[in-house]
Amino acid sequence: MFLVRKLTARNPTGNVRFFCAPPSSTPSPNYNTTNNTTTTNNKLFVGGLSWGVDEKSLTEAFSSFGNVTEVRIIYDKDSGRSRGFGFVHFSTNNDARSAKDAMDGKAFLGRPLRISFALEKVRGGPVVVPRLSNVTDVSRRNN
DNA sequence: GATGAGCGG
């Protein structure tokens, strides 16, 4: 006598089904999931500048696409010349995005512009220091 | 006197 035991454990559809993690969208409001670039800020990083570009020329170049609140070109602290990149602040991120979409890759004073949304780096910004003394405070709060 | 991807005066 043979006890043939069917060990084929499969669902009614006949296909072995693997349960993976559901594709959850990354809930990060500060980052765009399509390109992993920040779109919430209205600060633009403008790179690829020519060596002789100053702030007023950039202001006149970007004021046509929105309200430019601040333009800052990073100069070298020693030689005083331009380091080839700067930052353009707009009043709203819609203007910043339209200006980036209009001026990115465009040539300006002989060099093509490399525009992208600026990082959250602010001089003297909110540097989060991990205070480990809070851990002891939490443990001591339990009395 | 120069340089050419990047993220700040």
C-alpha cells in the first residue's frame, strides 16, 4: 500500500503566492519622491556660473520668472573671486520652480547654468545636537 | 595669470 500524499500546497489559483511588503510611498513632505529633490523650499542653487557673474546680473536674469527676494553669489574668501555658484531666493517655490525650469541648462555669460533646489543648509542653522542628558532625565522622571 | 563639480559671504 502506498500512501501518496499530495504535498502541493498551493492556492486555488495554482500559483505560489509570496507576501512582500506593500509598496508604501515614502511620507516625506520635504522631498519629492520622483526625483528625490527638495521642492518645498524656494531657494535655488545656481551652479555653473561664469567667473565674472555678480549678484545684480543674476538678479536681472532671474527676476523675470518671479519675485527674487535674495541673490547671493559665493565668492572666495581669499582671492575674492567668484566660486562659480550662488543662491537665488524666491518669494514662493512656484516661482523658484518656474525659474529653474526656464533657466536650468541655459547658457549664461558663456557657461551653462546648473540650477537645482538648494539644500536646507543655513549658515548658523538649526544643528540638532543629540543631548544624551535627556535619556537620564526620562529614566529619572519615572519615580 | 589657473580651475568647472558642487550646496553659502
